[in-house]
Amino acid sequence: MPEELKWDEVRSLARRLSEGQPFALTDEVRALLRHTAPQVAMSSEEVERALQQESSAASLVDEVARRIRVGSRRLSRAINESANRQDAGDIRGAREPLEEVLAVEVVPHYRSIAQTHLDALDDPE
């Protein structure tokens, strides 16, 4: 069974930070970051260093949320462009946006989705 994504919680925390709400590095926040940061390709060493202070932990929240947001947008645009090209009968062209995502994306979940879409282009059904 895939690991549970708690990305909505991270996005909510990042939004509160951006609104200037107080940030407390609680055990719950530490657990959330230890769970989610590796899901966006951050090392446990990076996470543990960041969890030493509230300011660096707040920066970690921002970076995790940024990777989720940027990767999601990148993937959505690629899937949409790929589908448009496929609908136009350009299968080779449909591969390009997905391959471009795979060349730069670090978030394993998004990489997996892009690869699945790319594989589907090779499956004639």
C-alpha cells in the first residue's frame, strides 16, 4: 500500500505561515515534516537539520509546500499538453512534455504519474 500523503496539511501550514500566523515547532509539526519531506525528495539529514530551530523548520515547511505546488503545476501542464498532442495524432510529440517533466521533477509521486502517462502512450490497447 502506498505511503499516505499528508500534503494538504503541509500546504495549510505553509499558507498560515505566509499569512503571518505564529509558528510553533511542536511534536506534531516535526512528525508531519519527517513524514512529508522525504516524499518530496528531501533527505532525512536535511530534515533533521531544519528541525533544530523554528526558523529553519518554517523554511522547511515552505520548501516542502513549494515542491508540491511547483511539481503539481508542472505535471498538470505536461499531462494537458501531452493529451492535446495525442488528440491531434502526434504520439511522438505527446511524449515530449512528459519526458521534460521526468528530466527535472524530483518528487517521486509526480515522477511516477508522469511515467505512467508516458507508458500509456506506448500501450496501443
